[in-house]
Amino acid sequence: MAAKLDLGTFMQKVKEDNPNEPEFHQAVHEVAEVLVPYVNENPRYIKHKVLERLVEPERVIQFKITWHDDHNEIQVNKGYRIQMNSCIGPYKGGLRFHPSVNLGILKFLAFEQVFKNSLTTLPMGGGKGGSNFDPKGKSDLEIMRFCKAFMEELSKHIDENTDVPAGDIGVGGREIGFLFGHYKRLRNKFTGVLTGKGLEYGGSLIRPEATGYGLLYFVDCMLKEKNDGLKGKNVVISGSGNVSFYAAEKCVELGAKVLTLSDSSGYIYDQEGIDAEKLKVVAKIKFEDYDRISAYVNHFPNAVFVEGKTPWEVQCDIALPNATQNELHLDDAKKLLSNGCKLVAEGANMPCTPEAVHFFLENGILYGPGKAANAGGVATSGLEMSQNSLRLSWTREEVDERLRNIMYNIHEQCKKFADEKAGNINYFKGANIAGFVKVANALIAEGY
Ligand code: NDP
Ligand code: 2IT
């Protein structure tokens, strides 16, 4: 019989093989602390070295992007695509444009994506890419020149059956449009090579809303499990981008009160609640003017902008960290508990530090990990791929219904593998094992 796997030894090797990539180590550790005991009970996975094989990307592509800015100066950036795992389908995952982007951050995101995509029940492998390009303050033409230069290289490595990127931080509808247009011109082919496209050129209804809506469908399942619901709940949300906006919209629709939104400069707190009318103003600030969320208080003087802080100090029933990785720390988790928070669900990828996650699990706060809770975005990307292949478009109701079913299904899978007899469902355990099993079985079946 194969020797049992030891978490410490396994992580030591991951760190040695992938130096200076703390976020990747963190993402692997979060999965491994659940999966090492599981594989030790299922020796087939040990024999086939499944965990050791899953942490190694199938392919890492790094390239140079040269473009010129509005002052006709040459600018140089780094571009990446991590093709992490294709056992259950073509590589699938977003592109992030943010100055903090580096290899380790994209490897963490690509690794998470493998398990998340598996949970959606759709045939999608995992990938992630992006650039250290900072879109903030750039003109539309600068964004377009950059996207074209980025696609010049990326186009050599993607197509609709191999690798299908989408958006993430700093990449929304505008950027996907420029990227798609340039791919089409380079290849002289109109294909579903990207998701998150505009409705006029192959996009799916509900894709822009899907991560935020899906998050709330998942939260609703978590609450139903406790014979509770969203109506009347006070919700704090971080971020004010794609995920946060549509999460807020769905909260309002389901009768909850949204108290905060934020960005990297601070948070706005509206004690009266950010309702549907106020969200229209937020949409203008963020998606038309590309402005800061602090501009909200110019429209609604009863709200306050709290500079340099995160919203976790605000009293709430539910907290939705929807901005970025490691934005919610142990101290924040303690504040949330003492303020009466009962549920934390991650719209962002790995927004809670490991210490915060363990604090939630040990102190009775229901915790929905990102790979389950925010999977609605990529799931709807999968639905966009299906529609592109079929060359037809489903109605808004049809896509929304499928999204709801997928989130319900993910919740059921988490429940099944959490294997709890009483007390809170351990979604952290359930999501990691459920996501793993399908990929692991395919990996073994496909040989090496
Ligand atoms: P957007 O670019 O639309 O919005 C990002 C938001 O997060 C902005 O408000 C931004 O503020 C804030 N933010 C980014 N970096 C930081 C930081 N270092 N500190 C504080 N705030 C920060 O991105 P999305 O909404 O698409 O993505 C948000 C999160 O959700 C990410 O973790 C992403 O990986 C994840 N996600 C996204 C999906 C999607 O479909 N888009 C699907 C699943 C997960 P600022 O403008 O100041 O930078
Ligand atoms: O983190 C994610 O799941 C995304 N950014 C969405 C990826 C996708 O391919 O839609």
C-alpha cells in the first residue's frame, strides 16, 4: 500500500518548487488541509499522486506586451496565461488587469478555478491570465491599444476548444469587446473564444450579473438550510465592481438591506440602505464614469465615506467580501462576530485569510468559500459557451433558471461531501472535496 501523505511534507515541497508565491501556497494549503486526510482514506488517489499532479500547471505562458500611451510613449507590461488543468474540459477562467498581478497570484487563481469549475457540473478545466497593466486613469484608446497588444500574443494560445478566457478584476465588457474584436481580426474567425461578450456579438444574457446573482442564490440556500431567508437582513459588501454591484442588486431584490460598498480607497456607509434607485447612481459612477465609490456621498449626503478602511466594522447579519484576495483578516472576523454577523460568503476569490476562515468555522459563523459561492460567474460563462456552440441565444429567464439550478446543485454537493451529522454545514470541507473528486477521477482515467 502507498505511504500516507503528510500535509507538512507536501506543503514543504510545494513551497520549494514554487518559491516566492505566497498566494499560491495559501490556496494550495487551504485545499490540501481538507484533501490530505481525504486522499489518505482513498489510497487510489495516493497511488496516482493526484494531489502532486494537480498543483503543477499543465502550461505557463508568459509574454511581453508593448503598446504606446496617449503621449506616444512606449509602455511595456508582462502578460500571462496559466493553463492549469484540462482534465474535464478546455481551460476556462478570467483575465485580471491590475498592477499587483504576478505569476503567484495567477497560479492561485488558476488553481482555485479548477475546483470551482468542477463544482459547476459543466465541462470546463481551469485557467487564469492577465497583466500587471493598470487600467485606472487610462483613456479608452489606451485601453484598446493595450488590449490589442495583449491579444497579439494571447491569440497564439487560445481558441474555443482549447482555452476560453473571460473577465476578472479590471477586465469587464469594454475590455472583452476590444480583446474579442482583435482576436477575430487576427484569426479571421468568429468564435466563442471569450465569454462575457456583449449581447450583440455572442454574449449571454445574465453573464454580467451572474457572479453576484449566483452568490446570493448560494447564500439563500445556506440560509434555507437554517430555515431562514434574506428578507430584512443587513448586508455589508466590499468592492464596487462587477461582483459587488450585482450582489447588491440581488440583495435588494430579495428584501435585504445593503449598507456598504467599497474600493481600495475606503468604504461608503449608507445607514438607510442602498436601494434600487441608488444603485442606478452607483452604476453610473462605476460603469459609465469609471469613478471612485466615494462619489456616492455627493449624491446621497446622508451616507458617509470612511477613508482607508474596510466595511467589516459595520454591524451586519451577513458579510460579502467581493473585492480581492486577503481583504478580510482575523481581526475583522472577530469584529464581525462581536457585531452579530451570522454568515460570510465570498464573492471574491480567497478574500478571507486562513486565520479568518478558521475563526468562522470555530465560532459558528456560516462560511461559504469562494470556489462554491462565486461559481455562478464561470458557470454562466459555460452557458455562454453552450449557446455559442449551438448558435442560438437563451432567454434571460432560461439562463437565470439554469444559474439558480447550478447554485442549488453546488450547495447540494457541498452538503454531501461535508458529511456533517449535526451543526453547521462545513462548506469549506464540502466544496474542496466535491470539486476535487471529479477532476481527480478524470485525471486518473486519462493516464499520463
Ligand atoms: P472589478 O474590477 O469589477 O471590481 C473590483 C473591485 O474590487 C473594485 O471595487 C476595486 O476597487 C476593488 N479592489 C480591487 N483590488 C483591491 C484591493 N487590492 N484592495 C481593495 N479593493 C480592491 O472586479 P470583479 O468585481 O470582477 O472581481 C472582484 C472579485 O471577484 C475578484 O476577487 C475576482 O477574482 C472575483 N470574481 C470575479 C468574477 C467575475 O465574473 N467577474 C467571478 C468570480 C470571482 P479599486 O477600483 O479601488 O481597485
Ligand atoms: O474567478 C472567476 O471565476 C472569474 N473571473 C470568471 C471566469 C470565467 O471564465 O467566467
